[in-house]
Amino acid sequence: MARASPILLICLVLGTSFATYNLVTMIIHYGSSENVATDDGGGLFFDPIIEMPEHVKNRKTSKVLFHVALTATDAPYNKWQCRIMYYWYKKQRGLPGSEMGGFTRILHSGKADNLMDEIPTAVVDPLPAGLDRGYIVLNRPWAFVQWLEKAKIEEEYILMAEPDHVFVRPLPNLAFGEHPAAFPFFYIKPNENEKIVRKFYPEENGPVTNIDPIGNSPVIIRKDLISKIAPTWMNVSLKMKQDPETDKAFGWVLEMYAYAVASALHGVRHILRKDFMLQPPWDLETHNKFIIHYTYGCDYNLKGELTYGKIGEWRFDKRSHLQGPPPKNLPLPPPGVPESVVTLVKMVNEASANLPNWDTL
């Protein structure tokens, strides 16, 4: 089936029934595997590799590079995060174990900004005015649709990343063939939201367990697969936002559910990797992890005790810096604060000390 144009896809979302939407956006159903493995902590991991002969498992004869792609706005809050993210990408890319290839900031503000010369950037359009209903994350799938239509990407795989990611060590390609690698989020629970999920993933598509507990980021995925998933992801996101019950239930993680559902509609199952990412202050150390995701505020008293939900005597929270970058040389946390938080602050400080025009750009 020929791929519909992005403009047509938006028209379909706005003007057709869900049955027609299913017909247009479901391109191929690949089928799925039911193989499940257990990690040391008892967590469940989808593991397609156990189907392969023993001598082939995890065998790599050469590097398989992936392209790093992150979506962003031109807001000051996004800019300083992108600068830190790109700084650490450049430092980790050339180290042993890395399979990082090229890098693109997908800027969905519709116009160039003052980071174009510092960070490789592709400018794409935002959604039509009002369509995101104040939920700016809805621009992410639309940005990927546009970028994938026109980008010439040398690498076979793509890492979908976000501005508040910091590469804490060189990242290898965790994907395997047609099975992308993703981080499992504890709060993405398709099973517990089956009534809502079934509005977008009908019973004829299979059990709700086909939907992985993930968002689109971080995900390492073959570019031909994300090219097929992205239009569906965009359409499902918009449909979910237009449905009051779904919008209320999923809130700020709505677009994450939309990616998980869109992947399942195409029969794509992900290898779930808990080591892909850590999230301070809940994850206490960076050992054997690849990405720090600093989405949560880190608040502590001077005894090194966590005071989450209450502003601490010491704190680092990205939301404290909406209008511009954090100052250089942030004070380190008091003794007793977990290594993950200490490492994060040290990495922010190193980037801010070495990036030009930090306080003024």
C-alpha cells in the first residue's frame, strides 16, 4: 500500500471515522512473539532472541550504527537541555563500545534558531494552531513523520531521544533486527487500562499484552519500522487527545501510550532493557546504565535525605530553569545523596563550563 502523505493523515484524523482511520493507518501486521524471559529481579522482559539458535544469540560481527534523533522546541528551557545532551553525545560517541552514528535535533518550531550552527538540526512544522490543545508533546510524532519523509539517514537504526537525556557512557545498539530496544516504564500499564486501550487497539488485533509498557523514547529502532509506525503513532496520539475519557486517564503520558499502541498495531514488539536508562532520584546509581533521564526533581535536606514533593535545602530540578540555563558550577549535593544525583550535577557542570556563551545564548 502506498504511504499516505502527512497532510492527508491529519485530514484523516480530523475528518474520518475510527474504522476508516484503522484501514488507512494499519499498514502491515507482522505477527508477534509470546516469548518472555525473567531478569534477576523477577521483572518480565520480552526476549525475541531466545527463538534463535544458541550459536547465533547476541553475536555481532561488526558495528551496527544508529542515528540519534531528538525532538525539541526553540524555548530556552529546551535549548539548554539540548546543548548538554549534544555535548555528552560528542564525548561518548568515539569511545569503545559506542555504536552512535550521526545526530539530528528535529526542531518542530517551524523556523531556524540560534543553535543551528552548534547542533545538527532539521526544521519541521508544528501541528496546525490549536490541534495540540496545549499538549506540546503531540508535536513529537508529527515531527518524526515530516523528518522521516525528507531526511537522508545513513544509519540503518534510529535512537529516539529527548533533550533531558544525558549519555552517561557509550551506548551500543541494543536493538536486534526487527525488534527495537526500549526502556520499560512502570507507569505505562496497558493491562490496567484495557477499556480505554481497546478504543484504539481493537480485540481483533490480539490481546492487550501485545502492547509493550513503553514510550517512544528511549527507543532504538530500524528506520524502515519507525517510518511505518510514525504516521500511525501520530494519528493515534491525536485521536487519544480528542477523546475526553482517554485524555483524562492518560494525561501527560498520552503520547507514550500512543506510541506503544501504534507499535502493537504494526505487530512490532520491543526488547525491554532496564539498563537503557536511569531516572534520579529513584534510581540510585549509574553503574551499567547508559542514559540519565532527569525528568524528576531532586530535593534533599542537608542530611542527604530525600524530600520529594517538598522543596529541599538542596535541589536540582530542570523546571527551576524555564527561562534560561542553570548557572555554572552548581553546588554538589550534601553527603549521603545517591551517586546518580551527584553524577548528574557533575555532568551538567562539566557541560556548562565547556559550552560557549552558556549564560547568554
